[in-house]
Amino acid sequence: MVIKKVGVIGCGLMGHGIAQVAAQAGFEVIVRESAQEPLDKGLGRIGKSLNKLVEKEKLTREVADASLARLTGTLELADLADCDLVVEAIIEDLAIKSDLYANLGKLCKPETIFATNTSSFPVAEMGAASGRPANMVGLHFFNPVQLMKLVEVVRTPETDEAVYAEAKAFGESVGKVPVAASDTPGFVVNRLLVPYMADAMRMVERGDSTPADVDAGMSLGCGYPMGPFTLTDYVGLDTTLSILEGWHERFPEDPTFVPPQILKDKVAAGKLGRKTGEGFFKWEGDKRA
Ligand SMILES: NC(=O)c1ccc[n+]([C@@H]2O[C@H](COP(=O)([O-])OP(=O)(O)OC[C@H]3O[C@@H](n4cnc5c(N)ncnc54)[C@H](O)[C@@H]3O)[C@@H](O)[C@H]2O)c1
């Protein structure tokens, strides 16, 4: 593997997890945030997560300390210029991401591999923005990164095969199982999952069932850990709507991407799921009321 130094951009929910697993795997990691406050918060989260692993005796104090010692934070994008791999996990906004990739393309060394953690945008568009489409892949991790074993490794038609192989090897080296995916909406998992969630909503809209019955059916009948409505409440109704709207705009002929009215109505009413205390169900913290 040629990857030794890894840059992570964005130290939020996903970025802090990606930085942590990379540092634990022995990579030198530099994390870039847009301001000091989210940087301190993200690095603090990593420290807490490592401490928890030590408390649970899943990690020794020495290994946790060595992982932290391999991690640095910065506000300067230029500090990532000599990274072998840059994993971007900033907010889901294509204009902001494209702008970032244009800057990375100007300042990183020619062989730097660019990997986006986007859930819903075409990886190729960010590759084009960087001016180095052959170096661009998707590395789509799952939340929480420290626990979830999957990473989708996304290739575009322009991705160089050696770059793809390196990205896949990186995924393995941070303890994940890489799954090959094409640069299509939702890659593998969300392409199946999000239309399924929307279909469940349409079933309720037609009056064929209720959210509680659909969830009980899918949990007990299929062995799913949670049904589609509980899952939507976890993901956030606003996030689910924004994914469907983006896909529907790009592929208006696909009926599975049409945002259900019930979803639009709930988002308009501020019922965004667990985070607002109500979505399809009412919530008290992490528990359904
Ligand atoms: N949340 C999930 O379950 C999940 C799962 C898989 C993929 N993703 C994807 O991961 C990415 C990040 O999502 P998240 O949930 O971690 O978001 P988040 O809001 O928790 O974190 C984003 C972070 O990026 C920072 N940021 C914004 N612009 C920046 C810039 N120009 N430079 C550096 N930092 C910048 C913000 O300060 C913030 O801390 C998105 O593309 C999202 O679609 C999210």
C-alpha cells in the first residue's frame, strides 16, 4: 500500500469516526475543519471514544495514546497537500464540496487519492471539479463508523484501477468490509433502502397499513432490526426527503424516487424524527414513546 498519510476533511459525525479508525489502524492522520470550535469538538469526540474502548478493555491505554499521537487537527487546507489519501466528510452540499475539490486539485501532490463520503451526490462531479477525475473514488462509510463494518468503494467511469485498488485496501486496513459500487444514486445500500422506505410511506398513504404494523411486519417477518418508519425516524425525515428530492430531480422518470406527500407534510410541520421528538412516531430521547 502506498497510503501512509491520510487527510480527513470535516470532523463531524462521520469525519471524526473516519479519522479515529484511520489513526487506530496506524495511519498518520490530519483532520481539517472549517473553524476551531467544530475541530475541538470533533477531536474531543475521538478522545472520548478511545477512552471508552479502553474502559471496555477493547483497547490498551498505550494503543489509544499512540492513536491519538498520530492525529493532528488543522484549519488550513494547505496542510493536506502531501497526503496520500484525502477523505472528505463535510456537509452534504454539492456546491460547497465542488469548491473544496477545486482547491484540493490545485494544492495536493499529483498522486493524492480523493475520496468522498457523500451519500447522495455523483462522485464523478467531484472528480471533475478536482481536475483529477482518475484519482477520485467514493468511500462511503456507515454511521457509527467505529462500529459499522461496511464501506462502499465507489468507482466512476474515470477512476484509475490502481487508485481504486488502493482505496479498497485502505478500507480493509481500517477494519471494514469493502463492497464494490458504481457511481449510481445511493450506490448499493441506499439505492435499495431509501425507495423501500418511500414505498412503506406510500402503503400508509393508501390506507393499506399503519407505521406500527408495517414496522412490526418487517421486523418479525424479515428479521430486520427495525422497520422502515423507525429507521426513517432515526435517519431524519428531512435527510430522507432531501435524498429523494435530489434523485427525483436527476431521474424524474423513476417512480421509486418520487417523494411521498406524507413525508413532505411531516417535514413541513417540523416533525423530523427522533431528533425533534416526533416523526412517524413520538420519541423520548432514544426510545419510542
Ligand atoms: N450522517 C450519516 O449517517 C452519514 C452516513 C454516510 C455518509 N454521510 C455523509 O458524510 C458527510 C458528512 O456527514 P456528517 O453526518 O458527518 O455531517 P456533520 O454535519 O456531522 O459534519 C460535517 C462537518 O463538516 C464541517 N465542514 C463543513 N464545511 C467544511 C469545509 N469546507 N472544510 C472542513 N470542514 C467543513 C462542518 O463544520 C461539520 O463539522 C456527508 O456527505 C454525508 O452525506 C453521512
